[in-house]
Amino acid sequence: MFSESGYTLELAASETTVGSRVPLQFRIVDSTGIPLTRYTDAHEKQLHPIAVNHDLTGFQHVHPELDSSGTWHVPVDFDHAGDYRIFADFTPDGGDGITLGADVHVAGTYEPRPLPLATATATVDSYTVSLDGAAHAGRTSKLTLSVSRDKQPVTDLQPYLGAYGHLVALHASDLTYLHVHPDGHPGDGVTPAGPAINFYAGMPSVGAYRLFLDFRHEGVVRTAEFTVTADNATTPVPEQASGHHSH
């Protein structure tokens, strides 16, 4: 379990078995063990849970229900064995945004899958999503994701949770989590409904990341997945420009 700002993600069970729509229950508890029941809506939901295997497969952005006792309930697809990280992205009423994590062990023979190679395009169903921009550690990187279908640009993306796209980035080595919202808002008069969605992501460290883009078109939410490598943003300054000379 990981704690932040006095809150902890507490799973009802930390072990389960392979299956589809496996019930998952958890609570957000404060430092005294009392469950949090008052949240501030962010992107139309009180809490955004993500489930993903440690090998960065099986990504799901799920939508749980909160009962009166402060317990969240949601079915999750645990399609293969291994350890899954459950992230909860939320804002306590009157507080700041917090992301917590906890692991669920899914019993069975674990066969980790290698991280896919970095590529500038991803396909999901009949859609192709192209990635433009480079990821840099230590400073904000502009990443543009463009959606096309059968080689035609999609210009009628539908809002999903208050945006034309949601981007989650996970660091391959330590599962550092970034939830990045796009530039602009649907209906603001200036943000087009595709094909391009612009994100500004601050990668905290160098190395490989897996990107997951949720987008909605014709009533269906799909997820496009990419691997990117964040390089070191601190490039040496030429001596002539720095004003310093070594002897």
C-alpha cells in the first residue's frame, strides 16, 4: 500500500484469480482508518481508478460505484496471472489531487510479456493513432496524438469524461503514474474535435514509458497504446554560450 497526504488505498482483498469482471473492492482511508466519503468531482467522476499488470499489459480505466460505507466497487478484467497495480486518482473534498496505488496478486502461472518497442503509430480496431513529439525527462513535453480511421482523419471525436482524450503514462521500471489531460476543452469554441489531441506531459525521470490514450468515437471508448523513451532534457551548454571556460 502507498500513502500520500494522510490517505491510503486499502484493498478488501490483495489476492484473486484470473477471470473477467472480477469484483474489486477498496476504500480510501485517512490516517485514523476512517474511509473517505466526500470527494470533489474531477473530469465528471469522483475517482478515476486504473488497473494494469506490472508488465504494463491489461490496462483498464474503470468506473466504480461508492457505497454508503465508503467502499468502492468495480469489476476488473484480470486476463492473465501476475501482479496488477491499482491506481486511484481523486481529490478529497476541499483538498488537492492525490494518486494512490496498491497491488493485487492474481494467482496462476505468470509469464511476463516484454515491453513493446517504441513506435510512432498504434492501431486499435479500425483506428490508427499517430504520435508526434518527443518525451523529455525533467521538463514538459508536448505530445500530439492524432486519430484516423481507414486512413481518414477523425474530426468528430466525442467528449469522454469532459475531454477529447485522456492520457496515462506509466514508467516501465517503477510504474510512476502520470494522468495527463489535453489542451483545451470540448465546446470552448477553439478546441477541434480531432484529429489531433495535444498533451503537455512532465516526465519525472528518464527511461521507457507506456502511454495509454483513451478516446471516444461513435459512442465507443477505445485505448491506443504506445511505448516512448524519455531522454535527459539537460543538454550541455556550449562553452562559448555559457560564459565559463575551463583551463
